Amino acid sequence: MRSLRLESFLLDILFLVLVFATFQVVSIRYGSRILRQEMESRQTIIGSISDAVDSFILAETGKIRFLTPFLEKVENESIDLDGLLGGVQSVRAVYNVDRRMRVNRILYLEHPNRSHLENVNLTPQQIIRDMERALQTQETVITRLHSSVATGLYSFSFLFPHADGILIAEVDLENLLNLVRETGLLKTYKDSTVLLINPGNAQVHYSSDTAAFPYMQFSPADPELITVGGRTYYYTMQRLHVLHLDLVVLTPRQELESFVGMMRQYLNILLASLIGLALLRWIYVRQSLWRPLARFLDAIRRNEPCGPIHHYQEWRELAKTYDEGHQRIAAITGTLQAARDFLRLIIDAVPASVVVMDRDGRIVHWNRMARHMARVDAETPPEGLVTERFPFLHRIRDGFEAVVKGDQPFSARGLPVLSDAATAYYDLIFSPLASGGFTGSVLIILDVTRELRKDLQLQQAQKMDMIGNLAGGLAHDLNNLLGGISGAAEMMGLLSQDPVFDEGQFQHYQGLIAQSVSRAADMVKQLLTLSRKQEVDLAPASLNRIIANVARIAERTLMKTVDLDIHYPDGEARVMADAARLEQVFLNLVLNASHAMTTMRPPDAPQGGSVCVRFACITPGQQFRAKHPDAGDRPFWLVAVTDSGVGMSHDVVQKIFEPFFTTRTSGTGLGLAMVYNIVQYHGGFIDVYSEEGHGSTFNIYLPARKPAEDEPECPPSGTRDIPCGEGTILVVDDDDVMRATAADFLGRCGYTVLSAADGGECLDIYPHHAGAIDVVLLDMVMPVLSGHDTFLRLRKLDPGVRVLLCSGFKQDQRVDQLLQQGAAGFVQKPYALHELGLAIRQAMDPARRARKDPP
């Protein structure tokens, strides 16, 4: 955890380190730069001295050259030397030399005795070579430094050639040095020493301070520094090209670096001042900020009033504000805690399981009913995935995951859950929850087992009433089918006795029997669909086929004066539905419409009319959503059932969906209540429009479903191939005809068939062929030992046994339990031989099926 105090202290240390580093960089970098600038300034000064010397020599040369014309015309006595040499103040001697190198005329001599120069022969060791060069080139020549002929001191001479010889003007070196001093340029640095060096042999011809530099040679090892007598100097050298000399200026290092040292001293003083200020600041901050802040934080941690913590006004106001806020928070916290406890009591009192989940499906809160349903005690904290506590939610995982991701509610009605060997039914409601940075959902689980069973009882009672209405027509049709079967069988018997056997006629009557049996089986299935108790089992379904099945049943029941007019849509009207339940809904509406146009009319009124069924695919508009808020934006299929019967009043319309409310003397009042509940279970809506004397329209809205690309289509029965295979099948059925028929058919399909008449015989046969039997075809209803008990004992003998259940009634709780316990499948009687062969192949172990199926 980060500490403000520690970070502030570290920032102070960092600040001091940065200041110190900055001062060091400035001291080193800019000290070197200043020193470099001083050296460049010295070089500039020496250059200026060199320029002054050059200017001096040029000026003196011009003044002395002015004498040469007079030497060719006049004698010495007639020359005004004082006037001519008045501007030449550095010359020590001016004399003329003939071409034999003899002094033949003395024009000026600072020495009082002139006689020693007259008729002097100049030797080559002195300036003879420079004189010869001047005579040859006839140009002015400035000699190298030499011993003066006139004075004997170090001098240099100007040689001016003319017709009679050479005019020589000697300049004393001391006079040149005086000129350098007079420039004042050397006064910039104290204690500087001036040297004149012969560049050829490094001999020191002149030193302005022989105590500072007493040596005759100048040969430094460093390009900038030289140490003389234990003292270090910076030196600067400049070539005097006219005089063929090097001018060297020596400046003590301490003198030159004194400014840099002073700057560094100032920086050190400033650094010490900053460190002292930082220390004072740290002491001040510690006393006025950190200590009061520590007391303030301690009060917050202990959740207590802090009281006065410092004499500064800001701290007093902060402490006062905190204490007032603490009092208000304590009061609000008490109120919130009371409200939270009250809300918890309310949620625990709700007769439903309430679970709050985060977006990953983890439980963050649940009520007493949810803990009881999950079978945990009250002390168990809300943790883990909701699917771990309530495993049955795996079946609708996609639905509740979409709640959090799509911010759309989701619900499931009548979800069956096997619990303690009994089936319970739950309504599930998922709602998204987003508040205060929390994103998740709320799950409400309602136990509707009792209500659903009551609804099933009401529906069953209504079904039996409906069957009573249909019984006459169905009995008539069944008698017709039985008559056709009986007649065809008798004809086949006569044909078999005929000496001339007509195989074509025999197969014709065989086909009539098969067709009649199929129609009879369909009628029985429809009766079972109407009469059985079953849970809602939603699957892809076609409203076209559902209405067509309803039409086939209604045609046998409706009076001849009632017409059924169905307008099918251009395409397939697909929904997720329990087809049997929807058939029950629409059959009830069609029968009610028929009654409204016949039995409910006065005896003297015309009997009959038209029942019209229309389809439409709609998208809910604003008005529809206002009436049905749960509709959303999804499309719906509308199936409208309209009659031209007696109609209903507004008061009657308000009550028609109430159980046991009826307008017929012979009615039970359960039909429309059942219709309403089934439509609700399908997530649909029902609207009614009716006028007395003008008929009624019932509008059923069911959520539309797009057809899946891989949704299977059943081929016509006449085009199905018989599925063949290999393996051993044990057929267990107490009905001799069904057992023999199944055994014969499976034998023709290539299987080896064993037969047992009951469960006891099955258990005797199986151990002797346990390794060879691939599938057991087991009837559920048998004497001695039921199919349920037989299955359980087979599992004890062989946990991997593959059992295919068969029964004339699928909606048997025992069938569902065995399927959940590992039964390989179910086939309903009466089954077609193709259906039996396909079910056997699907029930066979995949590994065995791969080895035994023919290519």
C-alpha cells in the first residue's frame, strides 16, 4: 500500500539529489566552458598583440624608407635628420652600407661615440646574408633577431636596398617590448610573463620575468599547461611572422581558474542553503501535516470522532466537518442497517428462491428458500457457481447467460426437475441487475408443482369432456377401419384357398390392412394425446401440421352444417411448442366455435355456419407492446379462429378464462382456462373479440422460430428403407404377437434374436449371453416382473447393458426415470418396423455399431 508520508520524504530526497547533481553538472560543464572561453579570450588578446607588432613594424618601415631617396643626392650635412626621423622613436641606429658591406655613412646613432662604426666591415655571422638577399631582390628585408652593431643589444634591423648600397635601421628589442606593454592587453591577467622564443631552436630570447621563467629553453610537454618551479601556468603562443619569433604569454593557473573556483564556491553555498531549507520544510511538514494527519487517520480507522487535532484553522475545520459527518453517517448507517435487516426479512419471507449472481454466474446473495433448495444451512456463505448449487440450470445456461450479456430478461415456465424420486416443476425468472458498478442478474425460482398439477387435473377433466364429444365420431371411424381389416383378411383367406393364387390381389389386400392399421394407430395416438397427463415438452413444431391434425379430428366430430375453412400461410409457420398441447388448444377453440353456431342457438334459429382459421406473421407494434409488455421486439405467429355464432357480451368475455365458468348447460367451464394456461406456458398471448349475435374471434399469438438448417424432415413412410445390421438382440415382451413380430422382423434385418416372455425369463437368459447381447428390447408393462424392476436388475448384472424401452404409453414417470438412469432409448407401441429397426441401431453401443453395421 502506498504511503503519502514515505512518498513525500522520498520526493524531498530525490529533489536534493537532483539539485546536487544539477549543481555538479553546472559546475563541471559550465566551469569547463568558462575556462575554455577564457583561453579563447587569451588567444584573441595575443592575436591583438601580434597585430599591433605587425602594424608597428609596417609603420616604422614606411618612415625609414622615406630616407633612401635623399641618400642618392645629398650629403649627410645637408640632411635634416631630426626632421626626417622625428616620427621614428624606436630606432637605435640608422646607417648606410655600400656594396662592399662597409659602413660608409652614419645617419643616426643613439650611442654617443660614432667613430667605432665608421668603415666597419659587417661579417657574415651578423646580417650579411639578409643584406645579400635585399640587394638581390631589391626589396625591404627585416632581419632575424641579432646582436646590434651599434649598441650590442638584441635587435632586429630594417634593410632598404638602393643604388649606393643598403640603408640599415636597427630597432632594439626592448623598444618592441615596451610597445607591447603600452598596448595594455597584458594587464587583463595579473602576474603574466611574456616570452620571445626562437621557433627554430626553442631558445628564449627574452623573458619579462626571469624569476618566474629563468630557463633558456621553452619546451612544454602539455599543449596548454607548463610547470615552472612548482607553479603551473597556462600558456598561449602566437607566431610573429615578420620577426620570425614566437610570442608566448604565461598566466598562473590559479589566476585563470579563480573565476571558475569562485562560481563553484557560490554553487556549494547555494546547495547547502537548499538542503537547510529542505530540512526546515520537512520539520514543518512533519509538525503541521503528518502528525495531525496520523491522528486524523487513526480516528477514521477506529471510527470515532477525532476532536481538535491541531491549532491551524484548516485542521480545526476539517476535524469539525469530519465529526459532524461521522454523526450523520452513524445515524444513516443505523437506518440503513435496520432497512437492510428488514429487507432481508422480507426477502427471506418471499415464498420463492431468490438468488443474486454476478456476471460470471457466481452467487453473491440468496434467501432462506434458496439455501433450503440448495440444501445448505443458514451459516453457509453465498459462494460458488449457481449451476453448481442448482444443477438443473445447466439445461437453460444459454438463456441466463444472455441476460447479463444482452441486458434482456429471460424466463422458463414449468421446468421439470427430478428430486427425491419425484418430479417437481419450477418457473424461472432471470432479470439483469446493474447498480453501483455491479453487473449481474437476479434469479427467482417459483415452485409451481402444486399449481401445475392442478392445471393438469383441470386439463385432464376438460380432455375427458372433449373425448366424450369426440367418442361418437371416433367409434364410427374405428368400426369402419375394423370392417376394412376384417374384409381384407377374409379375402386374403379366400385367395390362399384358390388353386390359382393371384399374388397381386393378395398384396393389394395386404396393403389395405396395413393402411387401416396405420390409420387406427393414428387415431389411438390422437386419443392418447388428448387424454394423457404430460409435462410441457417444447420442441420445433409446425403450426401447419398441428392445424392439419386438428382438422382431421374435427371433421369426424363437427356437424355437417359446420364448415371448417383453413387459410394456410405461404411458408411453414414454425414455433417452439408442445405439439400435442397446441392441438388440444386449437381443437377446443374449433369445437367451441361449432357449439356457438349449433347447440347454443335457439331451436328455431338456423343451425351451422363457418369456422375460419387464418395465419399471419406479425411484428409487435407500440400498441401491441402496451397491451402485452412481455412481447418485446420478436416476431409472432398469429392464428385467428373466427366463427359466425351467437357471440358474447363484454361481461362474459371478461370471465371466459376463469375455471368452471361456462355459458353452456352441459359444459365443464375448463376448456378456455386450459387454453389460456397452455398459451401462457408457450410464452404466447390470447386476445378475444366478440359481439353478441355476430360471432367471436380468438387470436392466438405464439413466438415465431426460424427453421434450423439441420432440422430433420421425416421422409414419407413409403420411401423408407429397412435399416439392417448385425448383433444379438434380446426381445422381452409378454404379448406373444408383438414378441414374435419383433423377433421375425429383427431376424430379417440381419440380427440374432433371443426372446423372453417376462422379466424373470430375461434375467435367466441374460447371464448366459451377457457378452454377446448388444441390445435388450424391454416392454415396460409385464406380469411377474415389471419392465422397471427388470431394468434395475439388469444394471446390477451388467452396468453397461444397452436397454431400449417400449410401451404403448410414453408419458409414464417410470419411463422418464429409466431414461435418466441410463436407458438407451424409447420406442412407442404400436411401432412401425422401420421405427423399430432405426431405434435398435441408435440404441446399440457406438463402438459395436461401427464394427457390426454392414458397409
